Amino acid sequence: MFVLTNSSAANYLPGTAMDPLRIYVAELAGKGINITLNNQSVFCLDNEGFRYQCGMKNDKFKAEFKNFEENFKKSWTKSREVIFELFKAVTLVQGHTAAESTSISEARIIIQTLMGPLAKVCTIIEEEMSKSVKETQIQSLMENGNLIKKEIAIEKFEHPQCVCLSCAAKTKNNPKNAETQIEFTQICHKRCILPDTVPEKFPEPKLIDCAAFDGQGKCQKCGCHYLKHIRITQKTIQKILQKPKAPILSRKKAEEIYSKLLSTLQSEQTFVWETVIQLAKYLQTNAIVDFNPLFVDKLKIEIEKQHLSLGSSSDVVDKLQRRLQNFETQTKMVEAALENMQISEISEINIQTIFNKIISLKIHGSIVKQFL
Ligand SMILES: [Zn+2]
Ligand SMILES: [Zn+2]
Ligand SMILES: [Zn+2]
């Protein structure tokens, strides 16, 4: 429905506003939204009615605008009628389930909040599927009958911190230690307030302005180059949940249990990646927002962290890089199709449903929720 104000001059009709309105409605029709322009969808009124109701009660105003009183009165009567017509039309409109039709702006907000956590979860799952973790899990089943379960907690900082990625790598995790700190330990600037910089962007050339670095871009705290640093606003803490001992298992039984876990991990990983690709395509076709800073950059940081802490021999880094390449190929195809005008309609996907599915994943749903 459209409400046009200031329409007394056009005798309470749309007047010149009708042309842009027709163009807009034609555009919507191209997207599958059909609106008929008539007196049930276009309502013309005038706020001169306000002058009749309020202005004419003021002696000074009344003296000045005496000659217009009849016009104001007509405006009030007409606008009042139109408002009642509008209310009547609203009550007759057929309702539809709001949950089933997330608007584009709602979709944008959901995608923006979802993509960063998905980049983290992709990495966590890939880590859990790695060869070294497989062996640790089988050993655990054989020693105390349990799979190792990790709990992930997020600690949000009061101010962004500038930390060193290279130095974080030097503090190796102790696999026997129940509390494993995987995040950055070298904090080079504690209250790193830099305007116009996006946290978690890597590399970030604007970090040259951070107080931690000297004129040559060398860190005065750790000695590394400024491009080896990153600004973060929170850190992830992984804790291993201690479980009571269960009957120990044979290697064969342990492998069986692990392979069940692995297939759940694989299906969750496939689902997460399919979702990421779907969301990226939605953003591309609707030209809403660039997904690179939302997802690609974040995943690159996760890969870099893995690379630094596990070394180049890690299968996690390889697999994540391959998945990222596949993602980039797919999004480039969409880009090319868009340029050649091969995609004409908006691909409608149900963001709310995707969101609900992601947060109810058996193992990682609760982790995604934590990051939101
Ligand atoms: Zn700083
Ligand atoms: Zn540093
Ligand atoms: Zn450093």
C-alpha cells in the first residue's frame, strides 16, 4: 500500500507521483511481486487537515490564515475519510506467516551474523576430522572408553586487542593439558582503538597506525612485522570435558565408534559448506553485501592460525584451502553468470529455515550459537 501526502493540489489524486510509482510497481512485478494501483492500494491525503484541527485553535494562526480555513477544513474531512479507507483496506488484507517470508533486510542481518561463525565452525570440524585427532580419539576410547569432547567458550574483550599471529604459534598446546589455549598469547596492544579498521581482517595494512609499531612497522613488543598482527575483539577457549571412566574398548570397537562420529562430522561439514555457498550466492544475486570480509577473510585467518600452530604438514590446512578454492570457483561462476545476465530472477532461499537448521546441527549447532 502507498500513502501519498500533500495531495490537495492534485485534488486528492496521485498526480505527478503516479509515474515513478508505476515504474516502481513494474520493477516489483519483475521480481514476482504484483501490485495493482487503485484506490485500494494508493491513498492520497494532505496534512493541511492538521492546520484545521490545531492551527485554527490558535488566535494568531487563525488571524493570519483566515482565508484558507475552508481549504483546511476540506483537507481534514477528505484526509480523515481516506485514513478510514486505509484502515479498512488493512483489515481486509490477507495475512501470511511472517516466519515463512524473511525480508531481504532480515536475511541480510542473519547472513551477516551467520557467516563469520560458519568460517570458524568449518575449521573446527576439519580439525576434528584430521588424522591426528582421529588417532587421539581412538586412543581415548581404548584407554577410558570415552570420546574426547570439547567445550567452546568465547571471551569478549572490553577493547579490541592487537595480537601477533607469528608469536601465538610459539606457544604450543599441551595435548595432555585439559585446558588448551588455541588463541593468541602475544598481546602487543591492549586497547587498540583504530577508527576505520575492521577487526579480524588479515593482513590489515592500516595496523601501521597502531601504537605497537615503530616508524618501520616493527612491533615494539614482540619484534615482528606489523602485517603479522591482527586486531581481535574476542577469543575462543577450548576446554576438554572430563567424563567418568567407562569400560575400555578394543581397537576394533574403538574404530567402529570413531567411524560413526566421523560420518556425523562429514555430514555436518557438507551441510555447513553447502549453506555457506548458498548464502554467498544469495548475497551475490541480490547484490546486498560483499561476502568476502564476512566469510573469505575470516576463513583465511583461521587457515593462517592452523598453519602457524600445526605447520605445513597439517592435512587440516590443505583441506580447508581446497574447500576455499571450491567456494571461490562456485562464486566466480555466479559472478560470471550475473555479468552475462544469465541470472534474471532473485534466487529466493529461506534464510530463517537455513538458520534454524544450522543451529540445530547435532554436534556443532550449539557451537555456532555460541559464536553468534
Ligand atoms: Zn593498536
Ligand atoms: Zn607484536
Ligand atoms: Zn610477534
